[in-house]
Amino acid sequence: MTPYRLSALIPLVLVFTLAAPALAQGAPPATKRAQVEAKMKEIRNRMLREQVGLSEAKARQVEAILEKNQAERESLRQKVQAHRRAIGELLAKDSNDQPAYSREIKGMRDTQRQIQALRDKEIDELQKVLTPKEQAKLGVAMQQMKRRFNQAVRRHQGADTSHR
């Protein structure tokens, strides 16, 4: 599996962790997030064993790699979002403050580079644990998970708007 294909796997874990709270209902936000994160870990764990065919030990290694940098990944994601919001606000105000645009664009690009460096590090670690065939199976399984997750989010968002 090419580094590009494998790098697409890491953001999926982020997507599952961050967007998943939209699927939980009826509990306080922190509780929803914990419930959804636990469910996503369970699904990922099952996928690693059943679809990718990893042993219990190897699946634990992969889980550890994917979760090790989760806090940093979340922090960086929030920074990118903050830069995007700031750019959106500048545009909404029709600002001509060129240094402000430059500052936000530079900040966003620098943060995206940090995210890519984190992904590269994780990919290197995964390549030490998984065979090329396992990497390929993981890539396919993660794409399927992402597709199902996005469909569930869309269904949930459609249900939210129909109840308003």
C-alpha cells in the first residue's frame, strides 16, 4: 500500500472519533461522546479481527498506534478549524486586511503540515506491524467503514432536520 493510500486511513479514525457524537442522542454531550467513542472502538476492533484478519496481539498493536496520537491530532484539527473560521470571518466582513489573511493561511498550512507529519509517523509505525497485504486489507476496510459512517451521519442529520 502506498504511503498516500495508507495516509488516508489515519484521518478516518479522526472522522469516526470527531463526527460520531452527532449520532448519539439523549445524553449530555460528554456522555454522548464517550458512548460513541466506545462504540467506534468496538467496531474498529471487530473490523481489525474479522475483515483484516489480524490476531488479537496484532490488532492491539494497531489500535495502540492509531490511538497514541489522538489528542495531538484533535488539537491540530481544532487549530485548522479555527484558522478556517477566521478566514471565513474575514471574508464575511469583506476585509482587505491582507496581513490577517496571510497570517491565517500560513497558520492553517503550517498546522496541516504538522498533521501530515503525524500521519507519516503513524504510517511508518503501521508498516512495521502489518504486512503489505494486511495494510491493503486495512485500507479497504477503513474505506468501507468511512462510507457506512458517512451514510449514518447523513441519515441522522436528515432525521434531525425533519424533527425541527
